[in-house]
Amino acid sequence: MQPVINIKNIKKTYIMGTVEVNALVDLSVQIHKNEYVAIMGPSGSGKSTLMNIIGCLDTPTSGLYEFNGINVSEMNDNELAKIRNKEIGFVFQTFNLLARSNALHNVELPLIYAGMKKTVRHELAEEALRHVKLEDRMHHKPNELSGGQRQRVAIARALVTKPSIILADEPTGNLDSKTGVEIMGLFNELHAQGNTIILVTHEEDIARHAHRVIRVRDGMVEHDGPVENRVLPGVHA
């Protein structure tokens, strides 16, 4: 079966003044539909660079990156933006919600960028908020919501375009441990419903919710295999 993410021998080099910094070195990874993958690594390992390339926020210096069979390695900014908006649902540590907009409008944003009609995007945004059990908070602004509810709004926004993957960057980083467990429970539910989830984290307890872990060090894959002592759905870490 064709992988959703097919990365072969990519390299990413940054020029810092007169110095070349190799953030990724000959890195290869494949991720298939409905996988639940955690990407881990210490600070400076290259995991954030890998996440940015997977999320089409950056392009490799060399090597191949195919997303759903399409070569995105050499796309321009506009082409990358289309892939990001349609195919990738982003969930960030800091929620990235518009403070003056209610939950419904925040979830609608990707559909507004896509030029969708108001009635259709309203319907899809409401459906996404019901999906994360926030139907009674649709007209609340972020400052009227708890941290966990804000992250649920962010997850609904990630889901609203029915993307190929959900890419979550430290999604529990700004939450207390109890709320973090609830959010990871929601990711477990989303995976069970057929979503492909890529989780970037430095926390072992969070990574244990995934089925597979990719450990990055010095710009290379150090380990790629099943998660040991995985947290089963419904069981607290």
C-alpha cells in the first residue's frame, strides 16, 4: 500500500553566517494511513525540522518527499500552502486560536481560506466541534474556555478539512497532567476512527499512547519501531 508520507534520503542544511548546519542527514521514513506515530528526540536532534518538512512548512535541501504519492520536495510556497490547508491538520502546543473569535469561527478558518461557502463551512465546523464534544461551547471565545477546551477547539480545527494526517506538536505541553490525559484519550479515539496521527513530543509518557516511535538524533533516525509498554485506550499512563 502506498504510504501517506514517503521520505527518502532527505537532507536539510541551514547556512548560519559562514557555517553550514546539517539539521537532517540522509533521513528516510515511511508512514502509512491510520498509523499512530510518535516522533521523539532531544533538543537539536532534528525532530522539529523533520516535523516542519512533513507538515510542508519547509522543504528539504535534497532527497525525496512524497505526500500521498505527490512529490512535494520541490513545490513552491503557494503549492505547499494548498497541501497544508487541505491535507494536514495541525495541532500546536500553544493552541493558536484567534482571541476575539468564538470556537465556531476558529474552527472555520481553514475552510474560509479554502473559499468555501458560509453555510457549508458552518455545518462542517459544527460537526467537527461535536466530534470533540464541544457542541455546547461553539459560541464561546478562547478566554471563556479551559486549556483543555481550547485544545479541543484546535483539534476540531485540525479535523474540519478531513485531512490525510493530523500533525500534533507537543499537544499537551501547556496542559496539566489530568487534562493532558483527556486530550490523549481524544487522540486515541480519533485514531480508532481511522485518522492518521503523527505526534511530536519529548515526553515518554505521551509517546506511549502511540503505536510506533521514531527517535531522531543528530539529524538521523536512531530507532524506528513499536512502542514498548504502550498506554492502552481507557488506561491512564
